[in-house]
Amino acid sequence: TPSGSVPVLHASEYHYEYTACDSLGSRWRVAVPHTPGLCTGLPDPIKGTECSFSCKAGQFLDMKDQSCKPCAEGRYSLGTGIRFDEWDELPHGFASIATNLEIDNSFSESLENCTTSTWVPLGDYVASNTDECTATLMYAVNLKQSGTVSFEYIYPDSSIIFEFFVQNDQCQPTVEESRWMRTTEKGWELHSVELSRGNNVLYWRTTAFSVWSKVPKPVLVRNIGITGVAYTSECFPCKAGTYAATSGSSFCKLCPANSYSSKGATSCQQCAPDAYSDQGSSSCKPRPPCTDKDYFSTHTACDASGETQLMFKWAEPKTCSEDLPTAVQLPPSGVKTKCPPCNPGFFKTNSSACEPCPSGSYSNGSGCISCAAGTEPVLGFEYKWWNTLPANMETTVLSGINFEYKGIAGWEVAGDYIYTAAGASDNDFMILTMVVPGFRPPQSVMEDVENKEVARITFVFETACSVNCELYFMVGVNSRPNTPVETWKGSKGKQSYTYIIEKNATMSFTWAFQRTAYHEAGRKYTNDIVKLYSINVTNVMDGVASYCRLCALESSGSCTSCPSGNYIDRASGACHPCTPSTYLKAHQPYGSQACIPCGPGTKSNKIHSLCYNDCRFSLDKDGRTLEYDFSALPNSTSFAGGPSFTSKGLKYFHHFSISLCGNHGRKMATCTDNVTDMRVSDGEAEFSKSVTSYVCQSIIVPSDVMGYKTIVSSQPVSLADRVVGVTTDTALDNITSLPEHFSPENVGLTDVIFFYRSNDVTQSCSSGRATAIRLRCDPLKTGSGALSVPSKCPDGTCDGCTFHFLWETSAACPLCSAYDYHAIVSACLGGIQRTTYVWREPKLCTGGVPLPEQKVSICKTMDFWLKVGISAGTCAAVLLTVMTCYFWKKNQKLEYKYSKLVMNSTAKDSELPAADSCAIMEGEDVEDDLIFTSKKSLFGKIKSFTSKVGAHPLCCCWGSSCHQLPRSQTSL
């Protein structure tokens, strides 16, 4: 200034701040100008309050005199903190980023695909992404003292991984177990985490994996509050739609329906009669003319005369106007009709109300009848008449806008069905819940640890929809959140659905119906409804009975339970054991036909509750019996198919766990859901979302992909709850294992196929899922061998219902027998001969009969037999020569005799016949000796000579007289 004096800045041109605390815990209050560069004319620094100083909620620190003062009307403060409850845009300090943690060659491309996958502010809350990108909402805050962060959230879908964690000054995250958020059931839930002094970075992180090709529901977060900032130097104005009527408020109240407020309001203004607003609105909307979609019909309770009155009511909240020219009027009520009968197991009182029948009796809905001797009531709940809502059911509406529960009915009774009424908006969830306190299954079921069906619930429904409606059926165990079991989209004809209950606990069953996920003003699709015709639950504890069944009788005549595996004889009421290799229908154990034969290759357990394979199998083939022993295979083995990728490129695997056989029917394969159960304690383990069966499947996202320390396993489902049979046939019980799914079988050896079925009946698999496991002999694959799925169906199934596996292992080969080897005999060497046994090739057997040891035997060599042969040949030649000479001589004698006979026969008739010899004995022939004398040997000559010297005289006979001739006349 001309006079040279220092100008004094106006109070609106600067504000006060505290310096950082020193080591003694003290600080200074300094003035900071709004315009950078101004350093003169500011008030002098003065000593500030101590660093641990703070104001209470509803107060702020007035920096002028450094004292706490209450907030004015229309404003609020947390005292030592800040709150973020307006999400028209991301508040200052927040950042939302998206990444794809899958690092590969196409990383830059994947990152581009994720640029829009961030947290989105939607007015009252901020919503997460719903795709496979990782979206992170971050906020950094410096705390002067230890404090807390709290927020409300809705996390309805386990297809999204939702974690919240905090990093401190050293970038260390909070305790690992506490970062995984639990799914929610009842609207908004509050979550709070302690913060340490200093810098804290808060992370809300989500990653979805919509592998079943449905878009998961986003995570919603609102009302983020952080305490521990030590002080706030100003109060925050109430946002539009809220108000603070008194000073010193720590929060603002919502304006009621049909009122509104602007920012910083101290009260709410009422809407004009021709306008309306929802709770917490910043403005009013004109009321549209009423249409037939703005009212619904219901029934009154039965009166004393047994009649019900048809009533028409406006849908709440009523947002339409009846006074406009085109508006429809509410139809007149009062038409009386006869009340529908009571539900089975109930009876009508004098006031026409329905009460349950006393224990030991049953009813068809009229009067109670005591069960006859030898029978017992079948306890359960069967609802098929809907005059009033049963006592164990309740209905409500969950807003599809702010997800608050409204105190209005979402379902209305209509005689023979119950249906969804009109909601406040078309995207509201119309909710019907039934709670069953527990079950009383038959004694045989209680003793059975593997056949887990304790009860079942069956309901008949239909939907009529003009847009994209959805019906959800959810099941909750004890106080655990409801888990969606099945979903139906669009219009569905009248059909039945059954759910098997496997835990004896307090169960809640919920039906939720949403007409459309998109919010539009007004009720356009009120005529889109669900009709529930009947609900039937079996084996309910303290239930009612619609009929009585035969029971086993004690000697006293009272009912008792048959031992496990026994059926009841209809005539006598006596218990009879089932025959071997049959299993008993536990819920209908009457007559021998209740014992159902086990499938091929299986046998029943001791209590006849199920059939199983004991890892052994026999097959008669080509005149021989093949014996198989699969006990070398592990009790449980895991197998993952090839990688699959979602639309955003997230890699995941279909993970299968297989428990083939043995264990007396005890299932050993387990699949878990660790997305929502990462913090489940040991005491709650039985209620975790895990599945145990012969074959189960889950979705696995590897830890290196997700960036977490553990792999993510989600959405477990059972593929095999019972063994249908074991055979070499390609089809069994309408389950077909096509050979063309896999490479050709071994020549001469067919695959052994295990067939299974699951209990879960789904919308797409009306008969439940089924599994066929082919066991193929491969001697080269020892141990567990190798599992594979069809190349044409990389997820293991081609139709979503039947799953196919090929298990190639040496343990699948038949046991070796004598047929599988043959003998090889060696030459005789050194008097020793060896017999060696070798397997036939290719060797397609294992174990069984071992290969016999080599045999050694004594034998004669070739030289010895050669000598023996020569000697024998020589002897045979000599013998043949002698015999030849003998027969030649004999032949010569015969020729001589023959010629002599010829000479005699040709003599003249006048000659006398030759005289008979009386001196020469038979067999002797002198003439022969004389004729052949010259040719005789020395020995022969001597013999002839001696015979001649001693010869007798000849006798000649004529007629009857003989005369001896002198020797001199014998020359004849």
C-alpha cells in the first residue's frame, strides 16, 4: 500500500490447519490462504490442541477458538470421522481401477477389455463389476489415532469373490482370514474393521467368474464411515431426501414416503395430493392414473359359516390416482364363496379355522381319524389349499432399488394356489419363506451314514411372464444364508420340482420372484406372476399326517421300527430281512418288492441301504473268466480338465474328484466352495457348502490367476451319489457310454464301465446327472494311471447331464491266469533240458497268477541215441538176411513138391499107383535127401549118411497084403 502498511486478509480468504504432531504430541494452528502465494496479512501461528484431542459425534472443532461445538440443524458429523453416503459420483479421495491379473502375451489386450469394469456409483450405493476383471475401490486416509472403518454391503452371489482389506504404513494387509466377505441373506449387513494410527489404504476388491454363462448379481456398498481422523473442522449437510431436525446430530434421518427434502434440510415437505414419493426422496412424482395392474385380489379367513370373501386391495404403496379421468376403480369386494378344505392333516374347528390333527391320527382335510392298529401316521406337511398362509410361512418384499425389506406381503392366497402380488416396483423381489424345525426320518435312515436322504420337498408351480422374470428357489441350513439351488427364467408351464434334504437341521426354503431386473417407474408387469399350487415336505418333526402306513408290530401290538435292511410283511406286520444283493426302499418298506435288486457288478451293504462295488469284477468271455481287482486305485483322486476361458479371458478349470469303489459304499470324493467359506470355523464345518459323493465337480481358478494365496474353488456339484452298476455293456439304466467318445478299446479286451447317478434333479436334467467311467487296461500306466474326458467334450459332458471319463491304468487289467502265459522248451544240452514260461504279447493282465519258475529236466544227448540207432540197425539187417535165406530154402522145397505132384497127375492110366510107404515116417522124404545130397553142407552130409545106414526095409503093399522087399530092390 502507499503508506507501506501490511494488509490484513479477510477471514474468508484463509482457513486454519494443524501442523504435524511432534515427538512430544504437540502441534501449532496455522492459517492457510485459499490463494497460493499469499504469505502476508495472515494471523500468527498459535499453539494448537494436543494431538489426542477429539470431538464427540455430532460436534465439530471450531478452529477459531479451538473448541468443540454442536452441528447446526440440517447438518451432521461423526466427531472423529467422516462418512460417505452419497454416490452420485465417486467422492473425492476414492479411486476405482480395473485390472486383469492374468499375465500372458495378450496382457495389454486383456487390460483394454477391463477398462470399463470398475465400481459404479448409483446414487445411494456403489456397485461392483460383474465380469472376470478385478475391480478395486480404494481410499487412503491418515488417522491421528486408532479408529474403525464400517460399511454396509449386499453380497448375494458367490459367483463373485468379494474381499475387503486394509494396508498400513508398511503396506502390510490385515489378517488374511478376515478379508473374505460372507454372502448376505437379509438385505444390507454391516461390516467393521479396526484401523491403526497412521496411513491406511482401504481396498474393496471384486472378481467374478460367470462360468455358467449367467451374469452374477453385483456387490453393493454404501454408508462408508471412518473414525479416528481426530477431528472434523466442519459439519456435513444432510443429503437430499434426509433431514436433521435438531442440532448436534451424528446422522440424518430419511424422509418418509410421500415427502421430500433438499440438501441440508431440517424437515421434510409433504407431497401434493396428486404426487407421491418413495422413502428418502429428493422430489415428488406425479401420480399416474390407476390401472388394473395396481390392485390384486385376496381371500379373507373362513367365517363361522365356512365361507370366504373375495377382497380387492390396492398394491402398497399406492402410487396411482383414482381421480384422474382414465383411472380404473377398485372392483367391489364382498363376493362370498365356499372355503376350500383344510390341508391334509388338519381339521376344521367350530370357527372354520384349520387346526392340526392330534398325534396318532390323520385326515384328508375334513375330520381326524385315528390310525388303525398296526399302522402309524406318516408325518409331513402337504399344502395344497390356500385360504390363509400356513403358520410356518411368511412373505415379504425386498426392494429392488435400495434393497430394503418392506413390511408388505409379496404373495397372496387364492384358494387352490398362492401367487405373487403386485410390488412397489417391477424389480422388487417377492419373497415367500417356509421354515421347518427338523425332520424325523425312518430309523434305518438315521443309522445309515451314506444314504443321506432324510427328507424331500416337492412343489408344483408355473410362471407367466412377458419379460425377463426369474424365480429363485433357495435353501438355508440353520442360521446360514440361503443358497440358490435352482433358477427358472421366463414363462414355465405347470411342473414339479423335488429337492433332497440331506441334513437333519432347521431348514428354511425360500421362493423369490423378480419380474425384471431393470427399474422403471410404475407397475408395468404386475400380471407377470408365479403360482405355487402345492408344497409337500416329508418326515417333518411334529408334522401332520394325510394317511397311515403299516408298521412293524411288537408283541404288545404297538408299532416299532424294523431293523435296518428289513421290510414289513403287509399281512402279518412282521419284519423280514431283504435277500442278499438287494437294497431297501427306506420310505416304502412294504413287501418283498421293496427290496430292489442291485445292479450288475454290485452288492448291498450290511443294512441293505445301498449297493456298491467292492473293487472286484468278474467277466465270462470266450470260455474263460476274467477277474478284475481295482483295489489298487486310490480312494479319492482329483482330475482337472483342460483350461477354459470366460469372455474376458479369465482362465479356470473344471475340477473333478473321483472315488471309484470299495469302502463299503462310503463316498470319499469331496468338492468345496471356499469363496464364501474361507472363514468357516471347525465348529461350522458341517454346514459348509461342500459336496461329498462318488464323483463331484467344482470350478477352480488358480491362485496365480487370481493373485490370492489360495486357489479359489467354487460352485461344487455332485455328479454321482449312487452306483447303478458295473458292466462291459455300453448302456445301463438309460445311461449310455458311447465308445466313440474315446479312442478304440484294446483288441480282445473290452472296457469295464462304472455307471452312477446323482440325486440332484435340475431344470435341465430331469432324471438327475449321471456319470460313466470307463476303466481301460494299459500296462504301461502304473499307479493311478491317467484320467481323461472326451476330446469333443472338454468339460467332461456333451449335454450337461451325463459325464464321461476314461481311466487308463494297469490296475484296470484283469488278473493274470494260466491262459496269459505259454511255455518255451529248450534243446537238450549236456544232458539238461530247460522249460521257460513267458507272457503272451501283448500282456493285458496284472497281478493274479505269477509267472511259473523255469523248469530243468535231465535228458539223453544226441551222440548216445546215434550209437543206439546204429547198433539196432545192424542187428535188424542181420536178422532180415537170415530170414531171407530161410524162406528161400523153404520156397525151393515147395517148388519140388509141386513139380512131383504134377508128374504124378500126368502118369498113364495103365500104371499102378505108387505104393504107400510103410517104412518112411511122415515128414521124411528119402528122395529129397538123395536128390539134394550134393548140395548139402558138411553137417547136412553127415546127417544124411547116418540116416541111410539106419534105414528100414521098404514095404510094398498091393491090395490087402504087404511084402517087405530086400534092400537091393529099393533103388526104385
